[in-house]
Amino acid sequence: MMAQLLWLGLSLLAFVQSSTVKNCHPGCHCEVESFGLFDSFSLTRVDCRGLGPSATMPIPIPLDTAHLDLSSNSMGPLNDTMLAGPGYTTLVSLDLSSNHITKVSPNALSRLRYLETLDLSDNNLESLSPNCFSGLPLAEVDLSHNSFQKFDMNVFTTKVNGDPVSVDLSHNQLVSLSLTSHGGALHIQGLNLSANRLLSVPKLAGLPLRYLNLDGNPVTHIKEGAFTQMKDLVYLSISGLHELQDIEPHSFKGLQSLQVLDLSHNPKLKTLSPAVFSGLDSLQELNLSGSGLASLPNNMLTHLPSIKSITLGRNIQCWRTQKQGQFHRQLGQVQHNDVLNCNVEGVVL
Ligand SMILES: *[C@@H]1O[C@H](CO)[C@@H](O)[C@H](O)[C@H]1NC(C)=O
Ligand SMILES: *[C@@H]1O[C@H](CO)[C@@H](O)[C@H](O)[C@H]1NC(C)=O
Ligand SMILES: *[C@@H]1O[C@H](CO)[C@@H](O)[C@H](O)[C@H]1NC(C)=O
């Protein structure tokens, strides 16, 4: 009786169990993860990293493989047959990083119709054919550490569903991005452009971005209206721009949802007018640590109604506090008197 109860209890608990798999290619490691009531769901995870020069593509993989790691296999140009085999159609994630991939043929990925996560980082890609992601339900694409100098964001218009995708293009040689159709058709939610060669903020108007990273680009000036029509942006990082000298007033106009703005480590940024911060109605965190600013602009708090903290240095942080209860005679109402309290004395605001 007790044993039966125990057995029932264990089966009811959703537990994960791994076992070895038949039909696993000798150089690979295959694992089935079962979970759910009475192991009713299972996922096969196949690791074929670094198989060596004798491996011929496509590597046979078990049917129902969900996750496949093919990284570090010197695959070279990806042709139409290298990912065409039984088991490949069910892939949800595929790691093709570190493979000396110089080209992706237009139909190389076309059978992967459940693919959500694609890692093509650390290859030698300079361009992608316009339809190479056609029909794929991608949610995350890593193209970092490649050799793109230009990138056409329209490659994501042919994605199969309207679910949002995050794209990592960091550590390329990008000087420009193009967007021909209206950004709204693209469903790109996260875009990482850090460590590229962008000389100005690229025009991304209309993209429904929530995350944008422009760190480490040689941008010298940020111009008024640089971020127009990006009303969904929540997190913006503009850090480590060694040439950035100037941010024009109203540069951030339109970023009504922005909560975090990282402007740290911009050593040539010596002054900021208070109007730089106008329109940042939702901003909660501002990071100015390691910037060239000698002092904060006067009255900047009036532009930042939601601000909670401003970081000024490694260990220098200020928080907004409200001195309440001052009776304002002329207006006859209690005014919230906001002040910044810093953990270091002598910060003048
Ligand atoms: C794809 O590349 C592999 C390995 O280089 C080669 O054996 C195969 O014939 C190629 N297939 C096509 C369709 O070009
Ligand atoms: C963007 O790229 C940089 C550099 O590769 C990395 O440090 C950062 O974590 C990335 N951001 C996200 C959200 O992945
Ligand atoms: C501000 O930036 C510095 C340097 O990049 C980082 O160490 C720190 O965690 C950031 N602070 C906040 C509050 O984001």
C-alpha cells in the first residue's frame, strides 16, 4: 500500500529523467529528458560539438531531436543539404557557432520549421540571402562575432509568425543598417549593436524594440530626435562610446516607456543640457558613471518624473526622495519637493 502510494506520488511529480538514446552518432552525446505526468513529454538534446574533420553533414540525429549543438565543426559554407535529414525538422534550437561559415545558402534552413533559437555567432558571415529565414518561427538569433559591414533588417520580414525576435549583431563591423519596409512589420524586440563601427545612431524608427544596445560604437554626436518612433523601448544602453562628445537637447524625445538609460563610460561627454532628458517620463534608472560630466544639469529632475536612482560613479549613487508636507501658500496645496540624496557628500544638483 505504502509502496503504491509512493509510486503514485513520484509519477505525479513532474520530474526530469535522462537516459541514453539509440541511434546516437558515435561522436555525439544524446540525452532524452522526460517530464510531465507519467513521462508524457520528452525532448531529445544532441551535442555534436567538435566532431573533427571526418564528420560528414548532415550528421544523423535521432528523430524528435529538439536541441542540437553543431558548434566548432569547421562546416564552412552552409549548403542546402547539410541540415536536411531526419530529425532536423523538429529542431527548436540549433547552435552553429564557430564553424567558419561564410555563406548560408537560401534554402539551408528552410526545413527547420519549428526553429526558435539559432546561434550563428563566431563565423565569417558578411551577408545573408534575403529569404534565408523564410518560414522559420525565430525568437532569438545570434549573429554576433561575424563580419557584417551592412545589414538588411528586412531579412526578418519573412519570419513565419508575428512573435517578437531578439537579434544579436554585436562584434561585427557594421557601418550601416537598412530598413526598407516600415519597421512595424519586423517584430524585432531586442537588438544588440554593441562593438560595431556605427558613426551615428541608426534609423530604427517604427521597430517595436524594447531593448537596444549601442555600446562601444564610434558615434560622436547624438542628434535631436535620434530615437523617434521607438515608444516601446524600455532599456537603452549607450555606454563606452569613446568619441561621444555631444547629446543634443530632445535627443530622447519619444522614448516614453524608457525605464533604464545607461550613459556610463563616455569620457568625452562633458556637458548635458537639462532638455536632453525631456520626454523621458518613465525613466527610473540613469547611469552616468565614468562619464566626463563635472556636474549634473540644474533642474534635471523636473524632466524625470519617475527617476529612482542616478549612478554617478563606481560607488556614487543618488536616490530621489520626497520631502513632503511643505505647504505652498500661493498654490494652497501640498507640493512634493523632490530631492536627490546621494551616498557621497558634496554632490551638487
Ligand atoms: C554540401 O556540402 C557537402 C560538404 O562540403 C557536399 O558533400 C555536398 O555535396 C554539398 N551539397 C550540395 C547540394 O552542394
Ligand atoms: C550585447 O552584446 C554585448 C557584447 O557582446 C554583451 O556584453 C551584452 O550582454 C549583450 N546584451 C544582451 C542583452 O545580450
Ligand atoms: C552603471 O554602470 C557601471 C559601469 O558600466 C556598472 O558597473 C553599474 O552596475 C551600473 N549601475 C547601474 C545602477 O546600472
